[in-house]
Amino acid sequence: KEQKTDNPSILGKWMLDRTVEEDYHPVNTLIDREEITGKAGDSIVFKADMTAISYEDDGSVEETDYLFLNDSTLMIEFEVFKIRKLTDKELYLHEEEIVQSANEKWVYQIHLKR
């Protein structure tokens, strides 16, 4: 893979702090929110060759590709995330999908730390 990451500060190991999933129906009304705290073994490693390796507390390991679509948008496998926060200690990835026909919105947040 020739492509190198345009944002080196994402590289390396991040621990999963928590994930948040929200359902809105109608679009501006939150009807369900689930927050899950990361366990000690939950982490993801972003490598310079554009692969990401996720580790789960139960020992399972998964390798996927990632790609910067622009400075603030990251695609991991087929999921598109906005980078809402990136510091040397925190990474917040935000994904949302709006279904106009059903007047619904779904939000998924991944909060990582190191």
C-alpha cells in the first residue's frame, strides 16, 4: 500500500474509553441512548500502512483498512466517521445516519484515549 496517513497524530495505540449509540425519532428527538464503557483489553492500533487492528477484551483481534477522506473524515472499512476531537490524549469518532423517509437519525460515537 503506497498511501501514507495524512494525519500522523492518529497513529499508534488507543484504548477504548466508551461507545455511545443514540436513536432519534423524529430526527430531533432522542428516544434511546446506550453507553458502553470500554474494558481493559479493548483497543485499536492505527498503523502507518493504513491498517487498523482492533483488540477486544475477550482476546479477539480484527484487522481492517482505514482511509482519510479528508482532514476530518476517516473511513474504517466501510464506515465513515467524522473526527470530532483529536489531541495527543483523546480521539472522538462520530458517525451518523439520517433516514429522511422515516424521519429517523442514528448516531454512533467512539471515544478513545491514551
